[in-house]
Amino acid sequence: MAFAVVAGLGLSLACLKRSPEAQVPGLIADLKNPDPTVSGKANLELIRLGEPAVPGLVEMLKSDDVRIRTLAVTAFWGLGAKGHAAASDLAATLADPVDSVRLGAAMALDNMGPPAREAVPALVRALKDRDARVRQWSAKALGSIGPAAEKAVPALVQAARSEGIRPAAEEAIRKIRGLREGQPILEPIPEQ
């Protein structure tokens, strides 16, 4: 009899577990907490939840508070492809006035990979960013997107002329074109 009561309680407790969507508002509030322990745990839990966390994190991207926007891009980096629904929002964040936020957005798009394909135009613009790290990670993100970023190749060729971004731009072209290391990234120009 005692086993039946305990078993019944276990089932009831399992039924009381909140859905991922219901957990997100509390986790977003914890993510904004200035205590790094609380914020860090919330970040990990939001990453574990995946896609249900995206709308709350997108709202954080719109905050006037740089710390909040930084927390959001960091969480999106952790989400990787699970954050694909925010690709256009992260693309818009590449125009943020704060260098570190733009950098975080480029890194998040890099970690997202092919699902970030709608961010290609913004990443191409970011190849001319004033911050060298943003330019480098934008090139890496274009490479991670792969063949869907083919239209970015001319901008990557231009970017490769800059010494600081050359390796990232050349690697991105290789990834976009499916080339192996050592293969030329551009076809020879035919003689006229």
C-alpha cells in the first residue's frame, strides 16, 4: 500500500513539472541577475531548453542595457543551431553600437552554422566593421554557413586583402566552395 501511495505521488510530481515554455520567463529573469552564479546557471538551463528560449533572448537583444544584450548574444552562442529562429535578429545586432555585442552576434552566427543563411547580407557588411575581431568572426560565420553564403565570396576576396582577416576569409571561401586545404580559393583568370 505504501508503495502505491509513493508511486502515485511520483506520478503526480512528474505531472506538475512545468513545460519548457513555462520555465523560460523565470530563467530569463535569472539570466539578467547581476549575481554571476545565478546568471550562469540560468544561461546553461536556457541553452539546455533550446528553441523555447529564443523569444525571450530576442527581447533581451533589444534592451538599452549593454550587459543584457551581451548576456543574450552569449546565450545565443551556446544555443548554436537551436537558435536558428533568431538569425535575422542576430544579423540586426551586427549593427549594435557596442563592439563586444557585435562580436558576440558574429560568434553566435558562426556557431549557428548553415541555419544562419539569412544573415549573409549583414555578415558581408560586417566584413568592413571598425573592429577587426568582428570582421574576423563575420568571415568565420560566412564559412560556417557554407554553400548558402556563395554570394559573399566577392566580399570575402576583398576582405582577404587585409592582413588581419586574410586567414579567416580564405578559410571561409574554402568552406563555402567545398575546397580542401591547399586548393586554390580562386579559379585562374582565363587568358583572352
